[in-house]
Amino acid sequence: MNTRSISFRLVTWYAGLLAGIFVLLCAVLYLDLRHFLVNDLRQSQSRRTRQIANTLLVHVKQTGEATVASQTKDWYEPEVNDRFIRITRADGTLVYVSGTPKDGSFDPAEIPVFPPSSETEFSRQLKLSGGSTLLIAALNFKSSGNPDYLVEFGSLLDPVETMLNHLFLQLALGLPLAVIIITVGGYLLVRRALTPVEQITRAAERITQFNLSERLPVANTGDELERLSLSLNRMITRLDDAFQNSKRFVADASHDLRTPLTILRGELESFAADARLDAELRDRAGSMLEEVVHLGKIVEQLFTLSRLDAGEAQTEWTRFDLTELAKTTVEQMSLLAEDKGISIACDASEPAPVKGNRVRLKQVVVNLLDNAIKYTPTKGAIHLRVLAVNGHAVLEVADNGIGIPPDALPHIFERFYRVDQARSAESESAGLGLSIVKSICTAHGAEVDAQSTVGTGSCFRVRLPLNKN
């Protein structure tokens, strides 16, 4: 998974934000419910302390403290209901204290007396030795004509804690499940929202200089993606117009230059061969002739590129054996190599049937061999190999020449790119040979790459789909 993709970041932020909100809401719910339950229990106990004071202690002079204790035990049954009740006179005399509850959760005798307080009603939480918590509400009861009393009424917080623990367990189990559902749902929503982007991306990757007439899909949604698609399509239209104008200019210029260059070449050849002219003039004519011939080669290469750009290499396709084509071409180029004292070895014994324009693919072999011959010193060696690998015909041309610098290697297939001016001038190269190779390979759905080490040599490799039918 690409962690830098927009979909991943959107889902992460979406899930993280909602998960954070859910955690916050769950925490607020838990704390608010805890506060409500404890406060409700405290208020309930406070009501009972007032009830004991207003119904029993208010008549203590008439009924006596023993009656108050007896009625308190009978009415509230603290032992049965697991409650704590204690009535203490202001001077510290104990009037009544409940017994040990039936569940034995605490011993009333061990519960310390409240310290004196000026407040009428107050409460406290007492942690018991067994781990339970006892919530006690107290009332300072004062009545004219009666002694002052402290009434304490307590209950365990265990039922509240049990309920809260159950809620916490539900939240702890439900929250991860909710986060998973949120993440999956967010992923599906994001993928659905970004589907037009994927379609635009795939369509954009298919568009090359050979199919600039194609356009990106436009989703009729009225949103930013629709505007983006329309803007990109208008940009492609402008690029197509500019590219077509450039191709027409190159084609027209190269075509129109061929005739005057041919005439100029013929005139210069006649001047160079005219014995009536002195030697200096004939030498100058010969030098001009060389430049015209070089210029003519450049014009021919430009004309070839313009025809390739127009899709000429994608016509007249036939099925043939690349191995036989390579062997024949090596035989033809051997004479040029022998003039420089260079040997060419051909390792092409395995049939490699391909489909394409035979003339143009032969031009690929010729250009690669010619390039190797130019930059391989005398007594050097060139090795051509053809083999079938994984459904592809592979053509390799390796030499032990001067090599290509690493910084120049990514640019060698660019038009008019030359590694350095000095050695290009020596070879009269215009930097178009490898560009022609690249254009022909692209038109045939082939791949071409190069590996090179300065001072050791270079290896050019062409991978073309096999055609076994």
C-alpha cells in the first residue's frame, strides 16, 4: 500500500478523526453517567437522612432514643439491604449503628465517625478493606428543644461500578469494531470518489506523441474533477496542435531542402573535378562538398523522423525472422567495420519471429552497428546477439569502445543530443541516429535501453514482442 497516496491519507485522516470523536464521546458518556449515578445515589441517601431526622429524631424527647433506634432498624432494615446507618448524638454518644450486612461486605464498627463539620449536609466516599467503596451521606440535625444529632446513611457503590464496568467493556469492544467499519466504509467512499482520477490517470498514461488525438474521460459531475478533465483536454489539444505544426515544419523543411542540396552537391562535385580550376579552388570546393554531404545526411535523418512521427513505421507490417535480418545486416556492415580494423561477431542462431516494418527494423540494426563502429577504436570488437527470452525477441549490440558517461546516458535517445561536441564532430554525428532508433522501437511497441562504462564499452538492448502465429 502506498502510504503517500491521496486515498491512504484521506482514509487515515477520516478514520482517525472519527475514531478520536468516538473516543471523546465515549469518555464523556462514561464520565457523565458515572457522575449521574453517584450523584443520584448521594441524593437518595441524603433524602433518607432527612427522613430519619424529620420523622424520628424530631420527636426524640417524647419517644426516646431507644425507640428511634428500634424504628430505624425496622423501617430501613440496613442489614438486609446492605446499608449502613449510624445515629450519633453531638456529644459522641452512639444512638444507633446498623449491623454487619448479610453479604459481609463491610463491618460497621470499623467505619470511622465523620469529623465535625459546619455544613448541614455533606458526604464522603470511604474505601473499604475488601476493595469496595462505601458512599455515606451525613446530616447535622438541629431542632429546638432536642439534642443535636449526626445522621449517617451509606450504601455500596458496587452496583454503580458494575454497571459502569459493563458499559466500559461494551465501549472497549464496540469502539474497535466501529473504527474498522468506519475505515472500510471510508476506504470504499474514497475509492469511489477517486475512481475518475484513476480513469484520468490511466488515459493520460496511454497518450503519447502518436495518439495526441485521444482525450481524457470527462465525468459529468459538475465538480472539480470535471473541470480538471476539461482543462487537461484543452491542454492536450494545444499540445497536439503545436506538435502537428512542428512535425509539418520539419517535414516541409527537410523535403524542401533535399532538392537544393542535391543541386548544390552536384555543382560542387563538378567544381571539384574541373581540372581548369587551380588546386586551391578545387580544395575549397571539396571542403564545401563535404559539408553539403553532411548537411544532406542531417536533412535525410530529419525527413526520416518526420515520417516516423507521421506513423510511417506502423504501416507495411510483415512477419519475418529478426535473426535472419540481423545476420544479413551484419554481413553488409562488416565492410565498414573492416575499414577501421574492427571485428563484428554475430551470435544469432535461435529463430526470433517478429511482426513489424522490416525496412525500419533493419534501420535499427544498422544505426546501432554504425554507432558502435563510430565509437570503437581500431582493433576493437563488436558483438551482436539475438535471442528469444520470455516472449520477446532481444537484440543486443555490445562493443568495447570509449563508452558513455553516466550523466549523458539518460539523454542519448533525445534528438540532437551529443555526448560531447569534440567526438561528435569527429564522427560527423548530428545526434539523430539513436533518436530514430527510439522512434522506430516506440512505433513497434518495443523497448530500447543502454548500459555503458566509460573506457570499457557500451551495450544497447532492444526488446521486441515475439510473433509465433
